Amino acid sequence: MRVGFIGMGLMGIPMSKNILEKGFELTVYNRTKEKTKELFDLGAKVVDSPMDLARVVDVVITMVTAGRDLELILFGDNGVVNGANEGLIVVDMSTIGPSFAKNIALKLSQKRIDFIDAPVTGSTPKAITGNLTIFIGGDEKIYEKIKSILASIGNNLQYMGPIGCGQAIKLINNHLIATSIESLAEGMLLADAMGLSRKKVSDVLKTSPAMSEFMNLKIFNFVTDDFPLLFSASNMMKDLLLANKEAKKNSIKLPMLDKIVDIYRKVIKKGLGDRDMSIIIDLLKK
């Protein structure tokens, strides 16, 4: 199948590389064209608009920041729907929330375009190695058609059910990630207060059953006081707000989610939104 990829960000570039390396014919588009150069040099075709991309592919994959960006890419003047051939499948791998995914799917179905929501987790290192976890929502028969493409991006494919189910589990996943990293930051500050070396604490915790894979990815940031950007605080805030919206919509109270939203709101207010999410420790220590 001919694959199109839209969104050459921290995740999109390595994901696109893995699709190419698995032998798929790849066409890419990015609003800032300079970001497509690396893929062009590796053999991908580059086009000038989502509409041009849709004309020459069977599957369009999108990896963008938010739902409004996806809507523009799909339904704007030069959007995907204006270039779509019969049988086109759109796979969104962003985090936009289940309600938005269902709305997108409905609008695409009116154009006879199939839609799969397939958000990813694992951060940039696993995007590079092709070992992402992918949460899939949509028609299972459509998923089977594109399964080999997704397998070039991730090694843990989890089909969750109808449209929106992939997004739903992604919001749960990121709520847990945000809460665990905040707790880890607090643990490091408690270590400081009790006179323990952060390096020693890090070495010990890495062997502890309390630690998750993602916590182990971030703990060294707290030791070095360096925060290389893998997933921004702003993006985490966006995902937490989507989770909060779903909680309120379903009239459930989640006090830990409310608290973590409030903390990240303060991180953003301090102008740290473009920093890695682990920068949360700078807010807590002050």
C-alpha cells in the first residue's frame, strides 16, 4: 500500500523513517517544508499540500498536535478530502480524545473515507526504534488492512474496539504517566530533604518494582538537572485536559486528575510549556 504521512515532528520523522525502511512507498507533507528534507533524502516523495498527498496514496497517517490541526489538514481548502481517491483510509496517530475522533470519523464517512484512531505511546526513543505501543480504535476489518503499516511503527499493537476506543485508553495512559512523573519528582525532592544522593536514589529505584518503564526513562533527568525534550509539558497539559473533559462529560470525580491538571497549569503559566514534561520538578522545588 502507498502511504502518506503528515506531521514531521519529534515523533513523525522517526515513524516515517521506519515506514520507509520496511519498504513502503512513502509520500510526506509538513507545513514547514524544511522538516521533510531528511525523508526526501531517504527516498520519500514530498508534496505541497495534504490534498496533493491524498491523490497519490492509499493510506494517510497524521501525527499532529491537536484536533483543530487535524481538522484543517483533513477538511481545509487544500485538505485531504479534496484529493481523496476511492477507498482512502485515514489513520490519526495524534491524541485528540474520543469525542473528537468520533466526530472526525463521522465527517469522513460522509465522504466515503474510512478512519482509524491509533494514538501512540513510548516517546521519541521508541519512535526511533519502531517499538511504540499503538492503541487502535475503528472497524476491525479496516484495521487488518493497515496492520502491516502500523507494525512498521510499533511492536505492541492493541486493538481496543470501535472509533474512539484507542483515544480513550491513550487518555488513561497519559493520566497515569503524568501522575507517576509528578510522584517521581516529589520523591527526588524528598530525597534531597533527607540528605540522600539523587544518583544513588536513581540507581536503587531502577531496581524497584515501584518504577514504570516511563519513570525509568525520565529519572536520569532529575539526577542531571537536564531535561532533553521528548514530550513537552504543553502536550501533556493538552492530553490531561482532554481526559478531564471526558471525566466531566461522564459526571465522574477524579481528584488526582484535577490535581495534576492544576500543577501542569502552573507549569505552563511559568512559561515552561515548551520544555520536557519532567521540568515539573522545577515548579515543585520552588
